[in-house]
Amino acid sequence: MEEEKIYYTKIIFECMGIRNNWTILLNVVSKEAAFESLKWIGGKEKVVETVSVKLIDEDITELLPYINALDFEPYRYVDDSKEWFCYDAPVLKFVGITNSYLPLYQHYIYFNDNRKDKRPYEKLYSYVIKKYFSFLIGKYF
């Protein structure tokens, strides 16, 4: 019997920093990945950079192992914040939405290089950054 798979159809990574905020949105149904950076300028938040990437069928196929929502469920109520050692860094949040019975999944990401098993949201984040937004590494990530 094949293992059940429920895939996220929308994924959001949201970074909330002191001077700069950014969001990554993956829409699997419309086959699009988008990045938007916001910055506080003159007391108002303004869009300073946007990047949109159209995904092809091959991209979606490569993405599927990273977005099986059932892989994320064991971590739904796990508090990773106790493992985090840098409290003044920007806050990164993962949001996953399916077209199924599973409720919206939100999780704050606390990276820990000493942890042997990487969480599914960490693996997905690393994959998305390297695959679609590598040219922004060093500027935002």
C-alpha cells in the first residue's frame, strides 16, 4: 500500500527583521515563486525589490518531495526556540496551506546547525533559496 501524500499548494516564508522584511510565496497550483522585499523608508514600509519566477512541470516534480504536508505534521507542536542561540536575528516564519483536510500550518524557524535531523521546513527553505533565489544570497539570506 502506497503512503498517503498531501502536498502544500501554497507556501510562504516570511522574514521580519528590524530594518528589512521580505516574503517568499510559492504557489504550486499557478506554478509561480515570488520574492518581495519591504523596507522602512521615511516612516512607511515600501516595496524595494520584487522577483517572480514561473515554474515549469519539472520544477514542480522536483519540489514534491519537499512539500509533502504529512512530513511536517510531527513538528506541528514542537517548540524549537529552546535550541536557538541568536535571539537578535530576524524572525523567519513558515506557512503551509493544502487543499485538504489539514489545517493551515505555521511554524517559526529556528535553525540549529548542531541538530542531526533537519526539519522539513528547513530543507524546503534551503531548497527554494538555492533553486530560485540564489542570486539574492548575501543580500537577504
